[in-house]
Amino acid sequence: MIALVRRPSSRLADGLVTHIDRTPVDVELAMRQHDAYRQALSDAGWEVRDVPAAEDHPDSVFIEDALVVCADLAILTRSGAPERRGETAGAEETARELGLRIARIEEPGTLDGGDVLQVGDTVYVGRGGRTNAEGIQQLRALLSPLGRTVVPLRPQGVLHLKSAVTALPDGTFLALGEIAGLSGVRVVDEEPGCHVVPLGGDEVLISASAVRTAEELADLGFRTRVVDISEFEKLEGCVTCLSVLVR
């Protein structure tokens, strides 16, 4: 099990914000938080690998958006934000080192990895500001031979699909509200609470700002590994954005 991460750029504070007000980012604190995030993955049994840094790209720490991995296939995305399209080069280099097959989303398609939620053999894809219909069609063509079913969704008022919903290890969805096209949704009452990374077994990674949700998950029998990512949350980031898990 390998977790891909990318060191924050010193220009992190210049990252894009879309649906929230911009607030100052403490880059030095973000670096320490990223170290702790890496350590949490390592402590959970994941081999942490660094994707080459992309110093000129403030948002490059959000490695999930650049690369979608399904089985032995690594799909290089094409962001709906033109400023972010240079982030895929290092991701491709690392994917090749891992021996993964390489595919890519081509123009005029756009796709951000944060819009892709894999749950078993179903792949939910958010169509919105960063991902268009052509990108979803290309993703479907790439994943169908792997036995995956691609289901488009339309999240509202959020940057990515996974800004609004992720899934627990048992397949239950954690969401800010009901989402058309999804069943088995557990609605949470705090925005960071809908963001979890399944780490294996009954263990999940969750933000320290999702206090109530972490307590509820513990009551349900899940083991929670808590990380403080406050500086990344100021840039609409969440725990899923900061890694790509290669199982």
C-alpha cells in the first residue's frame, strides 16, 4: 500500500479559492501539518512516497486532483483550472516509477481528481466547475474495461464532489446533505465531517476540525486517526486532497 504525497509549495498562500473567502495562510504551519499528515499515513501502515515538488504551482500539494488511480491504471487529469494543468508532470513520473499504466484526459475534456469518488466498482464523478461532460465520458471509456461503472453527480456550491461527500469503509456515504443519485447517506452537521480517507479495515483519517463527526464515527465502531490541516482547509482542501492511495 503506497500513499503518494507532494510537499507544499512555498507559494501555497497564493492557492485558488472559489467558494470561500480568502484568509491568510501560515505556510510554515502548513509545512508542519503536512509532515504530521505524512506521519499519520505511515503510522497507519502506508508507504509514503513523494511526488516531485511543483514549486511554481501553489495548489500542487493537493495531489489528488492531478492523478486518479484505479487498479493498475493511472489517469493524468486535465484540470478545469488552467493554472493547475502543469501539476501532472511530476505525478506521471511517479506513476511510471510504480509500474502503473498511464492514460490521460485529453482536450476538450476537463477532470479534477477531487471530483472522483471510488466506492467498490462504482465511480462517482462530480460535474461542475472543474470537471465537464467530456472529461466524464473519457473517464468512463478508460474505466469500463476495468469493470467500473461511472455515475455522474452534480454537487452544488462546492469546489469538488469530495468537498461534499466521501465514503466510509462500509460504503456508507458521509455528506453535507442529501445528494441526488446517492442512497445510504449519513448527513453530517459540520463541513469537514464529510471528508474521510479510508485507511484499511475500520480505520479512517479525518480532520481535527470535524470534532463531532469523529466522535460519532468512534461511537459507530470506526477507528479515527485525526490530523490538523487547518491551513489547507483555508484553501478548500480536505484530508482526501493531500494524497493518492495506491492499493
